Amino acid sequence: SAVISQKPSRDTCQRGTSLTIQCQVDSQVTMMFWYRQQPGQSLTLIATANQGSEATYESGFVIDKFPISRPNLTFSTLTVSNMSPEDSSIYLCSVVPGSTQYFGPGTRLLVL
Amino acid sequence: GDSVTQMEGPVTLSEEAFLTINCTYTATGYPSLFWYVQYPGEGLQLLLKATKADDKGSNKGFEATYRKETTSFHLEKGSVQVSDSAVYFCALSPNRDDKIIFGKGTRLHILP
């Protein structure tokens, strides 16, 4: 299993600003995933972050808007840049230590 | 591409009723299949999983069988409780250690 923590747990931000979300795992993992869950919706994969290489983004998501860092095997950050109210969502990181994917508690973001 | 389709909610049942939430998938190869649950105000939790055809995943009285011939992974429970009220997500992973593709979620509401 894996224990995942995220910071901050929630935040309210102004339009046009940026927020960096941190994800910490209690074990070393090769891949980390970042998801978005918009209000009342399912989870959508933003990108896959491998340590030592550029993140791979899904269709509809770009690095300029969601830059990701992966400095080591237990940590990653996702930045939501130049925020608009449409970015109000829960952002979750996840890892796969084995055959099961585990999710962090999420960061609840509200953009005014 | 790979996708998951699950029955739309909300589903409202009385306590002790039988529950079925339908889920079908489209994928190449042999994906792993999952049911995740999100209780009100909480994070995403893995409920059960199955990694190959005819496997049955089970947990907390819930069951789902990986049916490759019908590309289905329906969630069932013989007698639901009020505490089962949550949103249930069917999901697949195309490959081990890979990203998760989620269905849209089914909100379940159990009446006492």
C-alpha cells in the first residue's frame, strides 16, 4: 500500500494567480499521476509524472497551464497557473506501488 | 480509445434492498478493472478490483465479476445499508502500473 499526503488540503484563490500543490508519498514510486475532479464530475487524468523526465500530458491539458515537477521518487508538485473560476476542482495525485492505484486526499481549489 | 460506461444516477434504494450498478468497458488487451467509492466529504477509496477474466472482486459485501465476453464489471450487493450512500466509480487500467480511466460515477442514496 501507499500513504499519500497533499498540501494544501484546500485553498481559495483569486483569478489570475497560481497555486502549487504538493504530493508526498511514503514509499518510492516510479510514476505519479495527477487527476482533476470538477464539481459533480468524474476524475480526469491531467498528466503522468516520471522522475527524471518531462511529464506526459493528456489531451486538453498543457504544460504552460499545469507545470509539474518530479524531483525525486517520493514527491511531486502540480501548479495551476493563471487560474480562472473554471479551474475550481479537486486535484488529486495518485501512485501505483504494485497493481493497485492509491489516491491522495485531494486539494480542493476554489477560484473566485 | 479505452473507456468506461456506467449507469447514470442517482440511484435511490431502501435499506436492505439489492443493488446492481452496471458497468461496461471498451479496451484493447486485458485491462484491470476497479470499483472506487467516494463517501460524502471524503477522498477516493478502492472498493474492489479484478485483474483478469472471471476474477471476482469483493469487499464490504460488494462483489463484481470480470466478464470479458460481455466486457462488463457490474457491482452488486445483496443488502444495502444507509452507510453505503456514496458515489461509485467504475474504472479500468489498460496496463499494470498505468493510469486509471474512470466512468462518470453513480450516486447511490439509501433510504432508512
